[in-house]
Amino acid sequence: MNNEICLKSISELLEESFYISAYQRGYRWTEQQIFDLLNDIYSFAKKKNKSEKEFYCLQPIIVKKHSWIRTSNDKEETIVGWDVVDGQQRLTTIRILFKYLLNEFLTGRSLKQRYNKDLFTIEYQTRPEFYEFLDNPEKEDHSNIDFYHISEAYNFIAKWFNQKVESDGLMFDDLCDSITKLLVYNKTNQKEEGVVQVIWYQLVDEKANQIETFIRINLGKISLTNSELIKALFLQERNFGVGDGAKLKQLQIAHEWDQIENFLQDEDFWWFLNKSNNEASSHIEFIFDMMCKIAVKNDEDIAKLLGNDKFVTFRYFNLLFGEEIDYETIKYNWDTIKKYFETFVEWYENPIWYHYIGFLVYCGESVLDIFNLLTVPEIETKEDVTDALVQRIKNKHLKGISWIEKIDDNNEKTFALNLCYVSDKYLLRKALLLFNLEYIVKKTNQQNLIYKFPFKAFKANKKNNDINTAWDIEHIDSATENSLTKNDDQNIWLKNALIDVPEINKDKVLFAEINNFITSQKGDFDQLFKKVQAISNEEQLTDELKNSLGNLTLLDAGTNRGYGNALFVTKRRIIIEKDKKGVFIPICTKNVFLKYFDGNTTGKWTAEDIIAYRTEIENTLQKFLPTKNLTK
């Protein structure tokens, strides 16, 4: 049997009997915890313009049906009530609060006389005297640690009321009255003040082990998640009627739930839709949260009803189902969830949409933003979807890019993008990422490549307040003539030169000078640097070319800073070695070091290579770029 879940007002807990098993600790709430609870309740009590049926919700109380023997005045009585698996600290605090209100506000009258219901009772398996002491918590009793904490809690509550009266200039009776009404009214008779409710989670399965549940929830304080609560809402047996057909319907939703959860647990799928990892145990909550956000955005009254704590998503679904849940309601809402999921899968499996949507998510757009973009009435075909994504990227995320007009050596007008090493790094990083993505899209369309950009490898490599800056804008040719000032860096550079410039081995004098410097640090590194550059035939580039778009690529910070201002041939070797070891190298970064874009197989990086690579970037990104001004 499946567990059952609902929202219950505190009023509905009155006259119930609760039992605390031996495996649980005694009451231990601190002054701060009590003040936090009272402040939350009071903040809701004084809230203006509450919507109809608005309520304040406490965290879950997990219970299981239970019966026990109560001994009082030498008489035994069988009690049928609830074994509290989680929530006894909150429940006990509410009980002490009621006693304070009865003593200080409803003096001379019982709760039964005033509101037609008695208090709920709480009994401890190992502390039977606790049951009677809870009726007199105002009495100072330090005979055991449990009584001490109960008395302290009562004093903390009294202290809170006194401080609130003084700090807010309230009348004591008005304050008590506002708190009391929240606790004694229920969903059917609540006034404009609203009510306090709890998430009531009942373990129905006879095989459910309370101790195991308690350990799971309290070991490291792993509380129930929204998805667990919503799953209980969906799969309650009473939702499906009776008979074999009912069980089949229930099992179908349970099976589909697991399928969706398993798909969302796939890291490639998750990182396609998200900017960061999901630490929650259940990923299907991602869809529930989105549905809740849509509802809140579209209806301000719903936002008021739901509040803003961590269980807001559960309360949205509880509100969605209503008081009387039937199979048609369950099926309609489950079909809605499946529709969202199937939409995400369609995005993921379309090689064009996958890369464009993944780019938008990288740029900070939420899946909800993208869903709203693609579900307007004007979008009717797949081509419309693609065009909407292209326009969103072009107009929102690359809008800082423009063309610069230049006159070449032949006095002809040419154009180049206004991107270079000193440009806005985030814009430059986005442009180079999109170059990689669109390159893959074009190759896929030509059926020359079957490959998806691994967003997890790219997005997970981040720093600086969750902004993806752990990808360096790397110069393909070194940025400076020689910025190596540390001996270790100089030695590494020379050792790499010995590996990658075979001509050095033919020059015995230079070979000896380099080895002498490495072993004894004797010699002039600047002179050795220039001699190696000369013998390797590396072209000396102008600063403008070095910092131009055609000399820049994306590389993870670890790889980039590992080789500093190495020769091009050294950089290429390191890139290939990293790639063989499984380090993620963006495909266009790898291709540029393999001289893929210019067809020039020499081991040098030249001005012609820079122009060819820049042209490849510009041609690849053409649909995302502004129109060139070709007027003379």
C-alpha cells in the first residue's frame, strides 16, 4: 500500500493522540527555534489582504497508525492514535504554545468550552510521566532533563510574547487572539486571518519500518523532498478506485515516474537543461518546480496562497488536486507533466535544438524562459522553432557584436568582427562557444559528423560565483615575445623546445647552451628564447594579429596555464596528448591546432592561418551576426 499525504490544519490535530517511540530523543528545541516558529506564525497573522483560504504551512509530520496502553491512576486504557516518526519537536512546541494561551489568554475556560475541541495528547514510550507534565509545563521542574526543556520552552514562549508586545506596541490580548485563531480554525471554517497547516504524511504500508524511516530522515537531517510528497499525492490508492484496473493505472504512473526520473538522472540530459549540478536525490522535481513557477507567474493569488518556503512546490500540487482527488484529476495532471518531459526529450534529441538551447541555458536563460519562447501561437513548425532560437541568440546574447570596416592592402573594403583579446571576455567566450556549437550543427546537417557537444564537461568547469569563466581565451600564437621570468617556467619552455623543435638537435652549440641553462641556470634565457624562435621558423606576428579573433580559441584554464607561452608546435603536442587522455578539448580548438581550417600542414602558425581561421568563424556564425553595411 502507498503512503498517504494531505494538508491538515492544526485544528484537525486537536483531540488526536500521539505516541513517541523509544528510538527518538526527548524534547530539545532551543530558544532560537521557538522564536523562529512564533515569528513565522505571527508574520502570517499580521499579513494584510490575505487571499481566501490562504494558510501558513509547517514542515511535514510523518506518522503511522498505532495503538498502545495508557496507564493513569492505576487504570489501563487502549489508545488508538499515531506513532510520530518525524515532527515531534514541532508538535510538542505547538502543544506547549496552546498551554500558554490557555493559561494567559483563555483563563478560566478550557479549549473544549471555547472551541469545542480538546488539546491533542503526546506520550513517550520511555517517559510515561511526560504525558501528565505537558498539562503543566509552566511549573519549574528540573527533576529530569525532559521536564527542564519543556519548562524552558514555556518560558521562551512567554518571553517572546512579552517582547513582541513591547517592541511592536501591541495589546497582549490582541496578539494572543491573532495567534489562537490561526491554530483553532480549520480549512472549512477559517476566517480572514487564515489558518496554520501541516503536511501530514501517513505511512500506510504495514511493512513500512518507522525506525528505518526515522533514520533516513534524521541522519544528516535528510528531510522529505517535494518530489516524495508529490509522489505520495499521485499514488495514493484511493485516487484509482478499486479492482484490478485501478491497480494497473497506479502501476502505470509509478512506472512512467521512474522512467522520467531515470532519464533526468542522465548527466548529459541534465546538464543540457541546467547550468549546475543537482544535489537533490530526485531530479523529476525540476519539472514540478517549473510548473509551480508558471502558475505563480500567471496568478498572483496562487503566489499568496503558496508562500515561499521549500515546500511551495508540493503545496502547489496539493492545491491543484483539490479536496476531492479522483483518477481523472490525477491523469490530467500526470499527462501535463509528461508533456513537459516529452518536450525536453524532443529538444534533446534534435541535434540543432540541442545545441542552441544548450547555449541559451549556458547564457543564463532558464528552461521556463525557453519553453515560453517556443510555445507562442506563432510557432507552428519545426522550422519556426529553429528560427526562434536563432533570433533569440542573435538579438539577446550576441547583440554586442558588430562589423568593423577596413581597407586592405589592395585598397578594397573588407569587414571583420569587432572581437579581439581586449573585448568583453564573456561576449568573446559566448561567441567562441557558439562557433563550436554551430560548427557541429553544420557538420551534422552535412552528415559529416555524429557528435553532441558535451555541455556537462563545459559547464561543470566553472568558478567565480557560478559564472563559467574557467575557460580561458587562449592565444594560439603566444601573446608576448617572452613573459617567462621564473626559472621553472623557463626550464619547462626550453625542455619542450628540445622535444618539439628537431632543428635544435642539429645545432650542437645551441643544444649545449640549452642543456647548460636547464642544469645550472647559466646563460641568458632571452637570447636562447630568440634563437629557438628563429630556428623553429615561427613567424613574428604584429600585436594586432596576435590579439585578433583569428588567433584566439577556447581552452580550459588548467591546460592553458600548464603551457604558458609555449611554441605553437608544443601547444599542439600538448593538446593532442590531453585529448588522448580524455581531457575535454572543444572540437574547434582541437581542429585549429591540427591546422584543419587552412589546409596548411606545416608546423607553423602564420598570418595566413589567422585570416583563414577568422574567416571560418565568421562564415560559421553568419546567421547569428548582423548584416554588413555594404554601401560605398
